[in-house]
Amino acid sequence: MVVLKGPVESIVVREKQQIAGIWINAASSEFRSAPGFYAVASSKPLDEIVDGKTADIYELGLHHLQLSPAGAIDSRELDRFVDGLVDLNSRGNLFKNLPNSVKITNSVLYQARINLPASVPVGDYTAETFLVIDGRVEAAEVKEITIEKTGMGRFITNMAQNYGFLYGLIAVLISVVLGWSAGYLFRKM
């Protein structure tokens, strides 16, 4: 099995309720350490490889993530918010279970392909590889990975974060010039 997760961040999950025809934020729960991306790739379905206790210990699978709440919360409420967070990130392709996606060659070499969506957060990740024999984790290896933007995306992100005023000014100027140019072209037609 291969688990790719990170960057860990604090996150607030809010529940919406419709009151008098208006959707408002009702209850909320904050998690101190939730991964921005989580994927587990395995050679078979997880329940065929490890039992629930082992999956809980090593956080193998979406339903075995250890998300620690920032405050005191009822266990049923906590389960509801954890399920909501997992569902929301699964629909956004940020949380994935990938059974049958690890290919093993000659009982020694393995290959795991985990596709990252464009919306994946940048930052530090960990890639954990687990060798499981007869339902027990026999060996594990952890590698640190850094994911960052490159090219024009990196330039625009850096401008927006580090030079906000200049970035805003350039955006307004581009909008004015394009608007003026479009108006000029349509008047000539």
C-alpha cells in the first residue's frame, strides 16, 4: 500500500441549514490537523489486506483517518462532521481510495500511480509505503515530497501573495485596456 497525504492544516467544517427559505451556517467543527490531500493506493481492496484495527493504527483508508477536533464535541457529532469532510473532499477529488492500483512485479518491484488534481494544495506531503503480509504491516518507509507551482501559475500566485497592490493595479489596467480595445473594435465593425 502507498499513502500520499499532506499538507496538514487546521480546517473548519460548517453545516448549512435552510431556515425560512435562506441557507445559513448552523453548526461547525474545527479540526486541528486535516490533510489537504489524501490518497491510499493498494494492490487489492483495503478490507482484503488489513483488518480495521490495523487500518486505524496506520490511517489506511478514508474511514480510518484520525482527525483531531479542536474542542470538545459529542462522538456522533464528530462522526457526522468527519463524514462530511471526507465526502466533500472525495467529491473534489482530494480524498481517494485507489484499490487495485499498485502493480507488483516479480514480488519485489512495485508501481503506484496517484493522479493529482489541479486543485491540489501546494506544500509538504508524505508518501508512506507499507509492506503487508498476512494482514500485518511488516515494513514501512516514509518519504517527504514537496509540491509547488511552476511557470506562469507560480508567477501569478507569487505576485498576488507578495505584491498585492501591484497585482491588483495590473489586473485593473489589463481589464481597462481589454475593455477599451473590445469597444474600439466593435465600433469599427
